[in-house]
Amino acid sequence: MKNCPKSTLYVATFLFSLFYIFSGNQRAHALTVPTRLEIEGDPGQILVHELEIYNEEDREITFYVTAQNFEARGETGSPYFLPETDVGLASWISSEETLVIGPRERVKFPYEIQIPMDAEAGGYFAAVFFGTTPPSIDEAGQVTLGSKTGTLIFLDISGDTPLGAGVIEFSTKNGDFFPYIPVTLYYRFSNDGGRKVMPLGTIEIKSMFGNDVAKLDANLSKGNVLPGSVRRFEATWDEINQDNVTNKNQEASENAAVLEEGQKVGFFDAVKMQRENFAIGKFTADLSLKYGENETAENQTTFWVVPWQLLSLVAGALILFIIILKIIMNRHNKKLIERVKKETLTAQQVTIAPTEAPVQPKATKEEATTQPESKEDKPEAINPVE
């Protein structure tokens, strides 16, 4: 392989991809309508319904029909199909075992549900599958049909059943501190009753000042919570003033980020997101749900959005501005002080002209006679010699 030219490897990879795409036998050959059906019935009643199935191929296909019960496992809401087909709703469904559909043909497929007289009130769940190969049992006990498609059936049998459901957790995904939106909120809904429950309601998000900033649909997919299970629902706050409850057809803003699970955003990409969809401070999310017959559930959580990348950039720019302003002021003050000193010295400077010693005027004759002789000029008296 080391000596193989890269062009040969590229061509081989391309041909292998084409072979995998066109020869794979796992893609669906048909579509069923609807994909989910919710019906009600009474013990002893026979329900008659039909499905619509469409052959997507350009050839005639024989479909093999089976029914399987399912239950909820995990918190994603994905059905787990059970191997037992001789009990529950799967055993009550009767229909043709095979169905031949021509190329690009759409047909109606009738079936019946015969509810036993002793059936207990509550919810029952099964799926009707259309497979391209005869059914077989694998090592795990699951019924395999090759490539298959089908419809989920939720049957609710009337009668009194215990009702116990509610929110057991409401929080934000990945902590409660975020540098930017989007922020994903989730709640876990538990159903301990005997019937499926569909919680419907809203998540209202308010800022620290009490302003409404978003209103989210708490169950946008209209998912059910099956008896004896816990299901996790998520709602994503994508942008300021988002409202996907009253504005069902509202498209996401171009500025709203679409991030995959675990995706990391670079520093300047984060700054761009924060600038275009600015949010800061503490936010409160209020969950309000309705389910069953006039049953309600409420919960609340708080989280913080602190755009530290944008704030650090602004703080850095502000510090740089202050430093530059201080340098300019210092230079200005220095020049001002030098100018004041110069002006002060100029104002205090005095010019002194050189002068001759003053000449004493000669005394007049009269002043000379009247002027007493000084002691120095008077001759000393000579004492006679004794």
C-alpha cells in the first residue's frame, strides 16, 4: 500500500463507496403512512383500520407482514421491540401475511385489532412491520425481516387506571455556566401510571431584570412517555426573543448557532457569536406542563451566561485606551510645565546697567572752617619734658 499511487487509492475508494451505496440491502424499499397511530378502544371491541404503503422501487416487491410489541427502555423515547408476539397488542392484530405491490404503486393495507373481553384498562403498544424477506428469529430472539418499514400503534383501552406522573428533574445541559447561547435545557418526566402520557407546555426564560427573553415549546416532537418509564425531553434556546410556541413556522435566525454535541468554538468565533446574539447575566427558566386530564407540573432552574471572550476583548481595548490616554496626558502636562517655567523665568528677569562711584563735592571755605577737625587730623599734643 505504501508504494501504491494516491490516485489509485482515491479511485478505489470511490468505486468501493459506489458499490456500498448501490449494493446495500439495508435501505428502506417502502414508506408507510402514518408512521405513528394513536387509537382508543373498549374491552371486547374490534377495531378496523388501514395503513397506506408506497413501493419506492421500480420493480414489484413482496412484503412480509409481522407485528411486534414494544416498550420504552432508556430515556430517549426510542421503542425497544420485544420478541414475544403471542401476547399483548401484537397478538390482537390480524391481517394478511404478505402483500405484493407493483413498481411505484401506493396501496391501502387493512388490518383489525380484536381486543379481548378481559383486557385490562391502560396502554398497549405494538408495531406493524413490512419486510422484504420472510421473518426469522435471530440469536437474540428478535424477529428479523431484512429491510423493513412500519407503523407504531399506541392503543389506549378505556377504564380506570392509576395515574402517577411528574417532572423529576429540570436543568441545563452541560452545567449552569455558559459563555454564549445556544443553551440546551432538559427535563426528565416519569410515568408510573398505566397509560401513556404526553406532557405539553412551555419553558419561559427571563433575564435577571424579569424581562421575557424566550418562550420554548417543552415537547416540540410531541413525544409520549410510556407506562413505567422515564423520558428525557430537550429544548434549545437559540436566540434572544425566540418563540417557537406561537410562531410554529418561525425560522431560526442566521445568527443562531447550530452546534453539534461536544463541538468546540474558537475564541474569535465565540466573540462573533456573543456580539451577534448578546446575552449576559443570570437567567431563570420556568417549566409549565399539562398532561393527562387537567394534570399540571411545574419546575424552575437558573443559569448564567457570561460572554467572557467578548468582555475580555472589550476590557483589553479599554485598558489599552487608558494607557494611550495616560501617555498623551503625561506628555501634554510635561510640555505645559516646561512652558510655564519658561514664561515665569522670562517675567522675573531684570537688566542691571553698570554705574561709576559717586564723586563727593568739595566743601566750601565756610564749611571747612566750621567743620570740626577730625580726631585723626588733629596733631597730638607734645608734653614738655619734665
